[in-house]
Amino acid sequence: MSVTFARFTQVTAHVKGDGRLFRSSAPGYDDVGRDAPQNLTKADIDFLQASGRGITRILSLNEQPYTDAARAMLVKASIEYLHLPVKDFHAPTLDQIKSAVTFWSKAPVSNMLVHCGYGHGRTGTMITALQLWMTNGHLDLDRTMSDNHVERDVQREALRRYQAELKSYL
């Protein structure tokens, strides 16, 4: 089976609850197409639903959405899909971070995949934001950003602002 989710891994650090969090590249990502519309194959769906993964939600941070055919495959497979478009090498907005937190928290027992194109900068930024939320902002942010492959100053600054907001509620 040819699976097109490169860098697929489970995130365990700072993840609380019964749901599992995964990260990867976009399906079929290559350096040429970058954030081109994403397609899925039956093998991709089988991979996501396999024992040990059981993905029931996908959060895509690509600029381009999944194709209509790919979204139809997700619906048929009972996989929820949320598209929050973020330009490559940019950071999600605070509203996008809050939408991702809501998407994660509305079904705390299910398993979610987060991806952008390559699976580092934007993905790492959103994974870190989710970890911040799960810890009420209490984690070593610089280390976590490094561990999660947050790439750009604009991404790091967005996470610092989100951490400050979370801590202001306590």
C-alpha cells in the first residue's frame, strides 16, 4: 500500500484526554505542487482508519482545500474535515487557533490529524497551540516550538501571544 502522508507521527507530549493527536505532511505533498489542492486515495483512507490510528478528524492548514472528491471520500469514511487556510511560512490567526481548539475539544475521545504542506511550520505551530491550550499555557514554549518544528518568527510570536492570552484567564 502506498501511503502519501509523509512524516506521519503521533504527538504525545502535553496531550491530555482520551483522544490522540497526529501530525503529517499533506496527502501527496511534493515540493513542486506545495499547497496544491489535496487528493486522497482509498489507500490513504485505509491508512488513516487503520488500527492504532483511527483518525476521525482532519485539520488542514493548507492554503488550498481538499478536492471535492477527497472531501466526499472523507464524508463516506465518517472523517470530519476542517480547513483553516494559512499561507506557507505564516502563522494562523488567533481566531483560527480558537477554531482548531474547538474542533479538537468538541470530540475529546476521537483522534485528529493536523497537517499543512510539508508538515513542519504551520503544522508545528498549530500542534504547539493545541498543547498550550491543553496545559493552560504552562509549558516550556521555546523548547516545545523547537520540538514541533515551528519555523518562522511570525509563528513563534503568534504562539507567545496565545500563551499570554491563556495565562491571562487564570
